[in-house]
Amino acid sequence: MFKLVWQNLIAHPIRSVLTAASVCIAILLLCLLRSIVTTLDAGIQASSAARLIVMSSVSLFVDMPISYQQRIATVEGVTTIGKWQWFGGVYQDPSNFFAQFAVDPEHMFDMYPECELDQASRERFLATRNGCIIGKQLADKFKWKAGDKIPLTGALFPHPDGGAWDFEVCGVYTSKAANFDDRTMMFQWKYFEETLRAGGQDPGVGVYIFRTAPGANVERIMSEVVAMFANGPMSVRCAPESEFQRMFISMMGDIPMLLGWIGTAVFVALLLGCVNTMLMAGREQIHDVGIFKALGFSNAAAFRILIAQSMILCTLGGIAGIGLTLALKPMIATAIAAMFPVFLVETSTLVLAVVLTIFLGVAAGMIPAWRASRLKPVDALRAGA
């Protein structure tokens, strides 16, 4: 029977190849779309429940006074607190985009143990006024190493003398956590503050990040922090890191829902295309089915022939799509790194691709296979004459 199935498939090689190719592309797209969703969710799930974020209640892009740090530190249950400010500098060309933050280096590593950096580099970072640390992916992209100089043009914070801000690489960190990417540069808050004050500008703080003591009442701490600044000069919002991550993603729109609808549309279109292909194959093989049954083969055997053709086409396309996803993963991760620093293709995504491939093969071949099994030999031979 397999030989007959194979002969039917190669009887129309262009149609078979195009059908398998369409399944391949569709499975590739579905894997990539779902991987973006799971990547976003992984960042949220990996967030620490002990880290809380304080930001302006107006907008993430409205700064808070520096004086807030000491006041937040007095709240019972707060153990470590640090300032973070988005810098938004440009390296050589705007296309060389990467994230840069002014941070409190003395609190940086206690706050984020996910940031892995050797002790010598840590000490060099703390001791260097214009020092910075960079993620491994960022270092690999620009071929930077410890001791290199990085000039950045301040788009949001121009240097007082009109030139570039000069930073010295003190070390290259790595991160295996989805919530802390390694395509970021972090530099000394003191250098940032002193330089701006030298030009007559008072710096503000984008967000405060603090850790809570084990067993602390997080809800109470958040409420107390918000109430502390309710009357200004700048009211604030306080949220767990996971909620902050979710809010930041929502600023770009409801990406998971959008990608879900796109994926559904792709799958439905593919299903209709495969059903149409198998219906054509079923009509063309009516005479063969008649001969097959006249020789004594059962209705079930005729059913299996059509289902097998559909399964083979979809399986070949599905395997190719999954293989292409894994092969293109590094290239795609690099291409979308500016928006999605960590790109994950999870095992569950590949399992879903296999399940959808099997479902597609069965669903596409079901109607023509059922028709073939219902045909009487005489009717089939007459229709195919």
C-alpha cells in the first residue's frame, strides 16, 4: 500500500512539493510567533517576587526626585534600594541601538544576582568614575572588551561641553535569566549626576528598584511607599517586578493577543489549502480507488490510502518547519534582539508544532478519505472513466 501512496504523491510532484512547503512555512511562522509570546512570558515568570519597582504615577518617562531614595529606604521591610535612569545615548549611528542605564553600582549586584560578573571586574567597576559593564551579547556584537572606551552621544542628556560621554568597559557580564538580558550597558550613577550638575542640570530618577526582606508584607510596603508621596512633589506607583514587566510590554500593545490571532489565521488558511489539495487528489484517484476495491480491498484500506497521503505531505512539511525554526533561531534572535533581547524556542512550542502537524494531516485528508471509503467499485470505475 505504501508504494501506491508514494506513486500517487509523486504523480504530481509540483503540487506535492508546494503543499509540503506551505506546511513548512506555516509551522515555522507558528513556532516563531509562539516563541515571541513565550519569551515575553518567560521574562515575567522569571521576575523576582522580592524586587519592587517605583515609578512616576504620570508616566515611565517622567523622572522622580533623587531625594525619594532615602525616604523609601526608611520603610520597614526595604533592604536594598538603587536608582536606575535610562540614558538613551547613541553609539556612532542611531542604528546601533542598545539599552544604557545609569545605576548605583554598590547596590547593583545585590539587587540582581542574575548579573554574573567576576569579582575583579566588580571592584574595577566600583572604582572607575566613568566605568561601565556590558552584557556578553553586546560585547560580542561590537567586539568590546575590558579596558575599551565607548563614546556615546547623549540624545536625552547632552554632555555639557557638547561632546560625547566617554565610558570605560570594566567588565563583561553574563545572564542566564530571561528577565535580565545581556545586551545592556550599565554605568556609574555618580558620573552621570556629577556631569549633569557641572552643566547646571539636576538629574532625575527614572525608577527606583528595591528588595524586600524575607517574609516582609509586600502589599503593606507598596501601599506605604505610594502613600508617602501622595502629596508630591511627584506621586508614584509601586509594583512587583513581574507587574512592571507586564506593564512595560503592554506599552507596545497587546502583543500576545495580536500574535495569537495572526497564528490562528495562518493555521486556518493552511488547513483550507491542504483540504483543497487533498480533495483534488481524491477526485483524481477515484478510478484507482475503484480498481483497488474491485480487487477485494476493503473500505478501510481505501480510507487509509488517502489519509496516508495527507499525513506524509504534512509530516514532511512539519519536520522541515521545525528544523528550519531551530536552524534560524540564532539568526532571528540577533535580528530581533533590540526589542526581544532573549529569544526562547521552548520544548512545548516544538511539541505543539508536532501536534498541529498531525492534526493538519488527519483533518486535511479526512473528507476525501471518507468519500473514497464510501464509493462502490462500480460507481468509482464509472466516475473515473
